[in-house]
Amino acid sequence: MTPHAIGPSDAGEFLALCRTVRASLPHDRYRHVLGVARTAERLARRYGVSTHKARVAAMIHDIARMWSTQRLGDYMRRNGLAISAAEQSTPALLHARVGAHIAHGQFGVDDPLMLLAIERHTVAVPGMSDLEKILYIADSIEPSRTFPQRAELEAAASRSLNEGLLACIRSSMEHLTHNGITVAPETQALERELVQRGEA
């Protein structure tokens, strides 16, 4: 069985990826991406997940974050990708799926767990792999984030991957509710699932 391609395979290729991402993003967003990559690598090492997969997925995850709504929609339509009702109401969500598509088409990633981690880093859903959880958490707690609860979320993630995931989900739900944005039903379902499993 042929192994799935996981993107840059050596230090030189990874540095080339970093340069490409850096050229695509403003300074502050690139700093965030680096923070996510370092945090994801640390969590991956802590929880026995491939640090290479975590680092590469993290470097690519926001490649389309600064695109306009028009550009995101055009990319989706041009590539035959359906847009969900949630994405229509909150177009910024599209950057995650577009990022996964770019990871495959431009950077040669075809590892399904890496692609799903990129695709799902904005909306937590039941059945996430450990790699998906790591990228979701790292995106929430990387050091350039300055919200008051960041240290608490980081501590939770250090104790348990699922405890960290639940803490990040609840923080996100609180933020979305405060801003009048509907929380995805899938995220609500995962929050209930984690509570039932005793992660609270």
C-alpha cells in the first residue's frame, strides 16, 4: 500500500513551505501561523502524534485566511466545491476548506488526517482524530493569542487532549454567542459528548 503524501519531506522543503506561506500572509497572521505550528508540534509530541504532520498542517491551515469573501466563493465554485448554509452565512469559514484544497493541490498533501485537520480547524465536530484536535487547540492557544483565558486553556490541554478540546470549544462558543453568531450544531454535539465522557 502506497503511503499518503504528507507534504514537505525534509528541512529544505519545509523551509520553502514557510517562505511560501510567509509571502502569502501579513506579518501578524504569519506570526500566528508560526505560533500554531510550534504549539501543534509540542502537543503532538506530548500525545504521540506525528510532529511532522502537525507542523505541516499548522503551517498551511490559514493559507487562505486573508482572502476576501468574493475570492473564497470564486475558488469554491471554480473547483466544484459545494458551499454549506453555515458557510454562506459566515463566509470566513470557507478559508478552512479552501486551505485543505490548496494543501492537496499546491503542496502535495494527500494524507486524509492532515487534510481533515486543516478543513476542521475552525469548527469542531464529533469524531475528530487526535491530529484534528491538536490543530484546533493549537489555533486557540498559541502564544500570540491575548484573551484572558488563554493560559487556562493551555493548562487544560497539557492535562488531557480532550479536556483541552472541551475548554477551547467552550471558549469559542462563548465568543460566538457574545457576538451573535450561531454555534454549529456539530460543535454543540461534541461539547455534550465530551461532558458525558467526563472531560468537564
